[in-house]
Amino acid sequence: MLSLTACGALGVSGTSSEASPTKGNDITVGVLMPEKTNTRYEEFDYPIIQQKVKSLTGGQGKTVYANGEADATKQIQQMEKMIADQVDVILLDAVDAKTIADTVRKAKEAGIPVIAYDRLAEGPIDAYVSFDNELVGEVQGRSIMEALGGDTDTSTKIVMVNGSPTDPNAGQFKAGALSELNGKVTIAKTYDVDGWKPEIAESDMAKAIEAIGKGNIAAVYSANDAMAGGVIKALEAAGVTELPPITGQDAELTAVQRIVAGEQYMSVYKPYPQEAEAAAEMAVARVQGKGIQFDALASDRVDSPTDKDIPAQLVPVVALTKDNIKSTVIADGIYKVSDICVAKYASACESAKLK
């Protein structure tokens, strides 16, 4: 750690060919998040990034923030403003990974590094920080099979409610899940949900129930927690009293409460502090010319449709069930027991031994 700090202080990058002048601690990090339906971006990711930038720069560094609210055009305008305002580096969680590519090129031409955050944007990005997205889907698929037990075959019908087709992560989640489900069960209906919108997921699930029959759905793969809420609404509206196993992702508070109550089988807990802090560290190291630190943080490699061999950090994930709430979201300080165990869930929390 001492040697890394010394190299950074002198402004030495990882290799002589990459040597670049350093900036001091007075830097500005632009942060672009994709939407507000998923509460994690504004409740966890951005505040953690903001605090980490401050701590890494002795309180001198600042962040500027914008949320695209699931509107790709709006996010392009937000990013163009950051380029015009000459921020030092941009952390980009793209609404639409493909359409943002030209704006990423504009940032590059302006000398502003772009680090893709959570979703792999196209264009000449400098690095990528996310979770192992295929692993997320594998964890979800395995969880369904575990919940169903050994008594399954191709007559067992599953509904898949996948994420937005404009989000490259959604395809990776789906591929990971299918690697665990294909050949073991039948995917009776599958839907790709624009903008990850819960109301669309609810509508799609209602169509699936009508087509398959409410008693013939063994499990539902929902790519995230917000959509799982919509799936549950559709099932309950159809008169389903014993809900099938339903997956999710993001460990949203409402999902954790549903898991405690037995309404949702599982979620995927992604340690946001680790991802967000890594992104902040990479952003600061990149603009301060700390190449050795940057390379150490981005030791993985990924390919996008436009660029190959992109430096990356892929953070591991955990299946969150009723059995490990204490050792995951509570242990990591994401939620307190009192956050989860409000009056409505007091009895369920007692049964789950959450105190």
C-alpha cells in the first residue's frame, strides 16, 4: 500500500507508455444513473460513490449527479452537459448501452475518461465495474431448481420475466438462468420488460396466467425485485393463494420483507458498497494518473459489441434467502432489523428469528 501511494503521489502510471500528468484532489466526478424504479441507485450506489470520492481526495473532490429516469435521450443530454462542464471523469450507468456510444466517443475526444458502471456501455470506455452478471442469472436459476426440489421434468412449467432489452445485463442474466433451467423444465412463457417496469411485468404475468393456467405455473423467474412485486400482484389478482417460488435481484427492502413473509423465494444480494467504492477508486485513480492502482482495481477483462479487452472489476454475488438475511444485508449495514421488521412483518420476523 505504501508503494502504491508513493507511485500515485508522483503521478506515475502503470507503464511508461501510459504515463500521464496527474490532477490533484480538486477533481469532479460526473455520475450518471439510469432510473429510479429500482431504488438502489439513489439510496445506495450514488451516496456511497459520493462519500468515497470525498474520502479519497481529503474532502476536496466532488461529484455531480444526474438520473436518466429510464429515458435514453434524457441521459445523453445529461452526459453532454457534463462534457460541456468539463468534469474530470464520468461514471456511466447507461439507460441504453448502444445509443450512448456516440456520447462516450464525445467524452473521449474531450479528454474525459468514461467508466461504465453496473451496465456495459458501448463505445470507447476506459473501464467497467459491475457484478458477474451471468453468475447472477445462474444463482437465480439454481435457486428455482432448489426450491422445486428433485421432482421436476420437462412438464414443469416456468415463466420468465426478463429485464429491459436495452440493458445488456438483462441478456446476461437470462443466459445465466437458462444455463441452469434448460433441459430440466419447460419455459412456458418468456417476456422482456421495457425499462424494467413493474407494471409491465404485472401485465405480462397476467397474460402468462391466462395462457398457462394459474395452477400450472411451478415457478417464476423474475430478473429483479421491482418486477417480482408486479408478478406477485398478478398472481394474487388471479386468486393464487400459495405463491410459487419467485426470484428477484437487488435485495430491495420490500423484497427482503416479502422473502421474510414467504411471498418471494429469493433475491440476489449484490454488495453495493464494494461495487460503488471500487468505481470511485477507479475514477479517482484514473484522473490522478495512478496507473498501478487503476490496473490493480481493474484486473479482469470484458468485451462489448464495440470494444474488446476492456479493463474491469467483476464483483461476486450472493443468493439471499430467509436463512441468510442476517449474514448479508444486515451484517453489511444495508438494513437494520427494525427497517425490515415493521409491524406488518413482526410475526414473520419472529418466525424467521430476526430480532
